[in-house]
Amino acid sequence: MLKKIITNCLLLTVVAITFVTASLIIDIVRGEIEWFHRSGCVMTLIGVVISARELITDGIEQAINSKCVINGGTWPSEGNDLKTEATRNVIATAIAPYLIIIGGAVWGYGDLLMKLIIST
């Protein structure tokens, strides 16, 4: 069950964006600089988990083997499941860097941004 949650890219992305947005709103409403920049850490960690999706789902040995085997571009007999999983891994590979970069920027500079927002 935990493995399914950890490997669900859509769910994790929504959680990351919701957490950052809620933290921003809470800080603006309270007039404080406390939670927004900390939420960047959560977004960054979620991005790292998403980027490791293939390792989590397949295990390290299978992930290494999948990078080493060339099968002529066709899907094996259990192709639909593998194709769906491969598609999810590609999506995870595309989403993760954005979450890591944005999360790192919020984590590092979110307090300065909040000072600007609150002071105006």
C-alpha cells in the first residue's frame, strides 16, 4: 500500500503543490514568515522520491537491467503492463526536476519572498 502511494506521481505532485500553496496562504493570512519557505523542503523531497520511482517500483537490479537490455523496440508478451509502467516512469522523470528546482528555490528564498509580500 505504501509503495503504491509513494510511486503515484500525480498524487505526490498534488500533495507538494497543495502543501506549498496552503503554507503560502497561511503565512499571508497570519502575516508571518514561518511555513512557506519550509514547504519548499517538502516539495524538494517529494521531487526526489518521484525521481526515484523506477528504483522503488522495480528494485535496483531490475532498474539496472532495464537500462542494459535492448530488445529491438518491441514490448514483451506482458507488454501493456510494462508499457504503462514505462510511461509512468517517463512522466516521473519529466516532473521530478521541476519539483526539485522549484522546491529548492522556495526553500532557499521563500522567506525573502514572504518579506516582500507581507511588507506591501
